[in-house]
Amino acid sequence: MKTYLECWIGAATALFSQALAGEPELVEGLPKPLAADSFGFAATLCGDQQGRFAVVLDGAILESPLVGEGMDQKAGWGELLREVADSAVGELLAQTGNKCRVEKFEEISQESKVSRAFQLQSGDRAWTILVRDEVRAPQPTKAAEAAPAPPPAVSPGFELLLDVELEAALRFGCREMPLSEILDLGPGDVVQLDRHVADPVDLIVGDKIVARGEVVVVNGNFGLRVTEVATPRKRLESIRCLF
């Protein structure tokens, strides 16, 4: 069963390469002490898995405009790491069925203990990122072990929507075309899209991207092997098209 840490690593690897300038790569590294100017953020989770998850970054990373030119780099890192924490919660739900949420997200400086260490590599530069993982599933009491688990609760009235069928579509890419080119299209013409053949395709519900993945063939039909999934809140936003 996947842990929150494993889900966080997957979310961070994907979002760092997408959101940061230069598409840096997150790789496993060796832990080492950080300078006094290090900074970080801690998420406190509650729910089926609970605890504190802290990320501390090398202060030298603020010297590079990875989160965008002219941006407050520390604030930008805070927003990005909050998004990673939320995405990891969504991935944990998708992979294990465990429901939890980020109850508190706060800025920190140092951590006395380290669970894992990583390097964020961009070209010939690299920055250390340290992680302290204290997220665990609560230990069941003896009474809870003896009693059968109650059915999962949902918000009042929400269960009425669970059987609603929504149209899901795959988007391989898009392109803006003048009307004249559209009218001139004929059999055999090729329309080039804005996406490379190796890039993931989007799963669209309503007007929202709810997941991304790679195209596969299942019993002679096209299918999608999901590699990225949006947070539950973003997926639920797709049902707004019904109202």
C-alpha cells in the first residue's frame, strides 16, 4: 500500500518539472546539513492518515527565479509546496482509498530529523531538499478492531450524485486554425497539434482536466493508463457542467 511520502514524491516530481523554470528534476540524494538561511513548510494532515509532513529547502534556491521572474521566490515555493501536498492527498485517496486533508500549512526553518533527502537538479546546478515524514495511519483501538467498520459517510444529499453518468473524453492536443483552413480541409490532410507524441493526454470531464496518462489498447479499444490525477476537489468541480 502506498504511503503519503510515496504519493508526495510522485506529485513533487511531476509538479516541479511542470511549474518550475528549466523543468528541474527531483532525484534521491544524501542528507546533509543545510545553512542557516534554509527555509521550508510543514503540512499537518488529519483523516485516515494523520501527522506532520515537513519540507526544508536549501536557502540558495531563492537566488534562482525558479518560480518565475519578478516573483517572491519564498512565497512562490510556499504556494507550489501547498499544491504538492494537496495533490499527494488526492493521489493517496486514489491509490489506497484513505481520506485525509491538509488541516494546517505553515512556514518553518529547520528540522532536527530527516526521513528522506533529495536533490533538485537543473542543468549544472543542484539544491538540497530535506523531508521529514511523520504521517501515519492511526492505530485502531481494541473496540475498533472488534467492531465492523461503518460505511463511509458522505455529505447529506451528495450520494444522490454518485450514480450520475458523466461524459469523459480524451484530449490529445489542440490548435487554433483560421476559418479558411478549416473550410479547405479534405481527406488526407494532416492537422498538427500542439502536443508531442510522447506527452501525456488529458482526461476531460465537462471543461476540467481530471487526470492525465498514456494511451493503451484494451481488448481492441483505446484506453487510458492514468499517471497523474487531480485532487478530489478539482475533480468534483467538473460536475458544475450539470447545473
